[in-house]
Amino acid sequence: MNRERSIQLYDTAKGVIPGGVNSPARSWAAVGGNPLFLTRGTGSRVWDADGNEYIDYVCSWGPLILGHANERVVAAITQAASEGTSFGAPTERENEIAQFVADAYESIDMVRFVNSGTEATMSALRLARAYTGRSKIVKFEGGYHGHSDALLVAAGSGALAHGVPDSAGVTESFAQDTLLSKFNDLASVDAHFTSFPDDIACVIVEPIAGNMGVVPPQDGFLQGLRDLTTKHGALLVFDEVITGFRVEYGGAQQRYGINADITCLGKIIGGGMPVGAYGGSAEVMATVAPLGAMYQAGTLSGNPVAMAAGIATLKQLQEPGVYNALGAKAASLAAGLQEVFADAEVPLRINRVGSMMTLFFNTEEVTGWESVSASDREGFGRFFHNMLEEGVYLPPSPFEAMFVSTAHTDDDIQTTLESARRALA
Ligand SMILES: *Cc1c(COP(=O)(O)O)cnc(C)c1O
């Protein structure tokens, strides 16, 4: 496979963009090699700058649950753009998508739209602190919630892959108010409440961890968080930036029957455009300006083109059977891969919830940060590159989720399995 043009473009990029990329995971630091420059995508397929075609399981890291260039999403974007790309004034589309979100989540009466998942989680923390009048937050090792200061502590894939558990430029005072717990370990959360009974504003969690690879919550974990936060007057913040509208229409909260106090959304609700959102009960959201004293704003927030893409995406996800079909497709991919790896006698643990999954090159069950870290990174790297040669584009890191979209066909899955068989051989 010729990748000359990608190599040239990356060289040029490195002169004008730090590391040649606008988000570190795109640099392939975790797997080595030259990142592909992509030029085009339709459905389950993408093409690189040299014209090579790939089955894509990155799907823009989650947003593209309908695949690339979905016809109805593109039509909605085109229509909205032709009517004006930004007003900085309220528009009707914002009402429509806010209503969709409130209908999807029992725990959400009101929702504020922002421009990224990072903004959503950053604002959710400010809201939790404003509402409770407390300063500390609890997060989990390996939990990634975007790149705001308070949340860049033990933050998962990027940090793990780069061997930087923290970021330079995050001051100690920020880190001090961020308490770390272990995912799937309630005792590690309870301990913080014992030490700081009146100081914890919220516990923020990816209800299905997706940024240290997919790690599902064990039975009772989310309910335990719900009980602990309620007992101590803290808020429970679910970061559903990946899982919202991914694992069910109503996200992890629908899947596990647990309601959060504040929900963070992003990725899918933007239909491939830059969008985030945070929402909760009318009472909690009354703290947000202009209703309340917690300030948060955005020039391009609720952008009409982005809202149109989100609406067109959610409408298609409302059709009956979408999530069952997605889950079934992902299940057959996972079962097939498990078989291919077993035949090749390569240890593999697949963690999957619905259409999100991670292939852990691991002999043990993967339940949290420690077992994640025990994975064979080099083995994954070799598999990644061999799959690429076969025309299958996996996430370029052993600690990321791969995504199946509604556009992936049974043929795509069969092709992927045959590719995997050759890639291991
Ligand atoms: C991607 C992600 C974010 C950050 O969203 P951005 O749009 O990249 O800022 C936050 N939380 C989770 C769980 C994510 O996966």
C-alpha cells in the first residue's frame, strides 16, 4: 500500500502544527508510524490522501454512529448552512434538539449546548461546585473527561499511551481539589467521603469507561455511586460524551436504569459537528446564567449548522430497532474476532457494550486501570499495522474504543474477520 502523500502531508503539518496534529491521539504515538491523512468518507469507508480505502472503526472517535456523510445529515447541514451559519441569537433548532435530549433522559429537564465535550464536563464541574457550594471533585483513574485543568489527572488513553499521567501547566491547586478513585471500586470512593464528608461537590464518571479502552461498570457500581453521592449531598455527574445515544438512545442511564444529577453529552449529538451539552433537573440547571449565578457562555454555542446535524442524527436513531441491530452487528464482529484470535492462539479480551468495544491484548479480565495497563501494547501495535495493510482502520491506540456504525454491513464484518485472520498469521 502506497502512503507517500500521507507521509508528505504529515511532514508539512509538523512544520506548522504541534506534532502535526490538532489532537494528540491522531499522531499515532501509541502504535508508531505515519498517521493517515484522510480525504473522504462514505458509510463505513474512508479514503486516505493516496486513494487507499479502509473499513473505518474509528468513526471520528464516536460521533459517526450513522457512518460517514450520512445522506440525511449532509442534507440538513447543507440546508442550515444556506440559511446562515451563525447568528449569536436563539434559533428554533436549539429548542428542537433540547427537547430531544430532555425526552431521551429522564434525569434531564433542561440542557445547555456548548461546542465540545471538554466544555460540557468543565461546565458540569463548575455547576456542581456552584450548586453545592463545595470545592472537591472525585474522578476515576483512566477516566477521560476532556482537557480542562481539573480533569487532566490520571486521564486515560492519551495520558496512558504517552506515558504522561498528568499534564504540564496544570497547577497543584487544581490537582488538589481532584480526588482520584478506582473504577469499579466503591470503597475507593467511600474513603474520600469519609475524609472529606462536607467538601465533595460531585463524583464524575464515565458510566461505561471508554477512554482506557471499554471497561463496563460491574454490577452495583453505578448504583453504589448513586447511593454514596445522595447520602453525602454530592452530585453524580455522568460523562456520557461517548455513551449518550451510543449504547441506547437514552445512553448508559437507560441501559443501567440509574439517573445522574448532571449529564454531559457530546460526540453523537453533534452528528459529526463540534457540539457538547450538559443537562439536569430544572432545579440544578436554575444555577446556570442567566437564571442563576454560575456563568457559562459561548459565541458559537447552539450553532444552527451543528444543531441541524444533531437533529438529523437523533431522528434516525429514534427509528425502532436501531440499537438492537447495532448491538447484534457488533456482537457478531466481537464473536468472530474472539474465534480468529483463539485459532491463532493469541490471547484477547474483548470488552463490549452495544456498538462500542476494545480488543485488549490481555490474558486476564479487564475491569479497571490496572488490568488495562497490563495489556500487550506492542502486540496491539503490530495487529493495528497489519490490519491497516488489509484495509481496516482501527483506533491507533490499544486503549481506545472501536465503534460500529449503522453503515457497517455484514459484508464489512466478514471482510474484517478475514483480514484479522491474515493479520495474525
Ligand atoms: C471525547 C470525550 C470528551 C471530550 O470531548 P471533546 O469534544 O473531545 O472535547 C469528554 N468525555 C468523554 C467521555 C469523551 O470520550
